[in-house]
Amino acid sequence: MARRYYTSYRRLARLKGPCVKETISYKNIIRNLPQIEISKLSNGLTIGTQGRASAHATLGLYVNAGPRYESAEEHGITHFFEHIAFQSTKTRSKTELRSAMSSAGAYFNSFTTREMTVYFTQCLSPDVPQILGILFECIFNNKLEYTIIEAQKHILSLEIQEYEKNYSDILFDYLHMSAFQGTPLEQSVLGPCDNVTTFNSKLLSRILYQRFTPRNMVVTAIGGVEHNEIVELSNKYLSKMVHVERDEVAQCRYTGADLRYRNDDQPMAHVAVAMEGPSYCHADYNVMTLAKEVVGGWDKAQLGGLAHGSSVARAASHNICDSYKSFYLAYKDTALWGAYFVGSRLGLDDMVSVLQYEWMNLCNMITEEQLDRAKNQLKTKWLSTSESTVRTSHRVGRSLLYRGCHLPVFKGIDVIENITVQDVKSVCYKYLYDKCPVVAATGPTETLTDYARLRSGTYWLRL
């Protein structure tokens, strides 16, 4: 058997030559990937595409819309339109629209964040013109039918009730309410039930007219697509749209605060502790993304907690908590950088101490070994993301919407590899050291660290 393998290898070597003997660097592979092509229509609409040798494609529309741009009366309207968008249009009934979608085998979806709403679809490459036309028709030529609006109000009310049972989602709403109190960014995506009952076609039409405008939107197409074809289709459907000037969005103000909802009936406590970080558009964004990877994440389902590369995970595996994860919620002009953990009432104080020690370690004593591990994790995530047309579409759409440009993956990896230990120390010192944290907690929280002690844990005394 061994001889047979040996002979096969020698034959392969004669056929392939250098291809067998030389190891191809992943950097060379990603540098040769198709690049993102960007165009802008005369009305300000931005279009970004990446053509691939693929039989399918992901098409997306990214809009500067969401709770951050909503008044108190409008709160929740952007998410509500998600429920209306794929129901009917002015030229197709609900049945006809569903038939057109299903006959092409396309998958339509949408989601809304605090400052962006996204509508995207996956389809076969030959069907791109048809599906992109349906996507645009659903959004910009929607019938806003009364019966559908009333039916979706009831569905959304039930969704809000179910949402309030999700401890994790509610906790992050509490975190934003504390950190950005008195500013639009404190508003949740779903909005209150009282608002849902007042939504109507007139309000929806106004929101679409004011916010779904060319300069506030990005169209993406990733996969088996041609850039010029996408530009022509976008021009065909959206060139007559005009930009509507609107009031400037209010700047968000960060406030160090503490919000705890003690509920001893919950089986576990859910806690989030965060600091204000650099925005998505800031030069320090990549460094803080790398710092997040140093802290990492862990849960009891993972094996090898005691041998984990992260010191926080090693400590957490001693029954301090059930799970934890670091997070970095970056917005246009601000961010929340921190950690979320779930645990029993007896380990909350210890877990906070472990996290704060690691944060101070980032500011003062991070090692090359820790940094290299974090770099490898981050590069792996970016490379795996780049293989998915959906994830690539979301990354390109957000980047073009927020920054007006896109950084290729290979350049992003070069940036990460050039970050030094001193870079991490200085940037983390700027955002984490001796700063006021924001805390949100729900569940049996009686042993959670007092805010005064939390604040004092953001610096180390030196002699």
C-alpha cells in the first residue's frame, strides 16, 4: 500500500511540477480574489459588486434607517415595514408576488439594526435581473395595503411579547438605554406596542419618502453577477428617485451608568459591562476589534476550558459562569465595547473581577503570544466570512454605507498583522483605563459588584 502511494505521488510530481512542491500562501490566494467594483449613479445611489465564478448570487439593499433616525412617535416604524415589504405591490397581489418569488426559488429576507435596515435576497445567477426587479418593487412600489397593515400589527405585537421573554435581547436594550440615555440610540429596534397600534400607510409613505433616498442607500451584488448589469438595472429602477434633504441626526452622548432589574425568579443572571469604544469609522476600530478577540468567549459546551488560550475562559471554566462573550457594537460615531456573561448569583462578583483584570492587562501587560492568538482568530473569521456571499454582501454594504469605501480582505489582514503589542496597549489605555463603565443586568443580581467598585476596577494603583 505504501509503495502504491509513493508511485502515485511521483507521477503527480511529474505532471504538476512546482504545484506539488510549493506551498501556496493564503495571502496570494486572497489577493487574487475578485475585487469589489464600486459605482455611483447621478442621483447619489452607491452600487458595490463582486463577480465570482458562482451559480448563485446575493443581492442587497442597505439603508440609513432605523430607531436612531426615528422620532418618539415613529419609533419602531422601520422594523414594521419589514413585515409589510414582501406582502404586495401596486402591480402584484400577495398571491402573485409570492408565486413570482417561489417560482424562481429565491430566498428573501430582511433585518433592522439601530441605524441600518437591510433587505436582501439569494437567487440563481440567471435570475438576477428578475429578482432584483422584484426586490426593488417590494420596497419602492409597495401597495401599503390597509388589511395587510392591520394584520401585521397583531403579528408584531405578538413578536414584541415574545421578544420580552428573551433575556439576552432585553439586556442589550437596557445597556443602550443606560449608555445613550436621552439620545436616539437608546431606542430599541421593535419599538413599543403603543406605537404599533398607530402605524398606518400615511406614516409608512412618509418614512419611505424621507429615508429611502439614493444618497442614503447602497445596492450590493455578490456572486455570479456582472457589475455593469447591476448598474444598468439599478439605473432602470431607481434613477428617477431624488434625494430629500432632512434634518441632521442628533449626536449620541455616552453616559457611564448602571441599570439592574433584579428578578430572583430567573434561573440565571445576565450581565453586560461595557465602555465607550471607537466608532466603526475610527482609525482605532481594528485595534479594538483585535482586543475583543484577546478576551474571546467561552461556554460550558466547549471542551478544554482549563487549557483554553484565553485567560478569561480558563478562569470562567472554574464554575464562575456558564458562558461569556466579548462584544464590540460599533456605530457611525460611537461604540460599546465590553463583555456579556450568564451565571449563577454566587459567581457574579468573581466574573466581573476576572473581566476587569483582563481589560487592565490589555492596557498594561498584553503579551506577543496573546496578540498572535487573537490575530489568527480574527483572520480566520474574516477569511471564512469572505467565502459566504451573504456575509460578504453585509460587510460591503455596511462599509459603503458608513465609510463610503471598502477595504479589501487582504488589506484588512495586512492592517491586523501590522498591529503591535504597543499599539494595543496605547489604544486600550485610551478607551478602557480609568473610564466610566456602563452596566446592565437582569435576574438574581444581588451579588453583582457595586458600581463604585466597578469604577475603581478600571485602573491599577502604581507606586
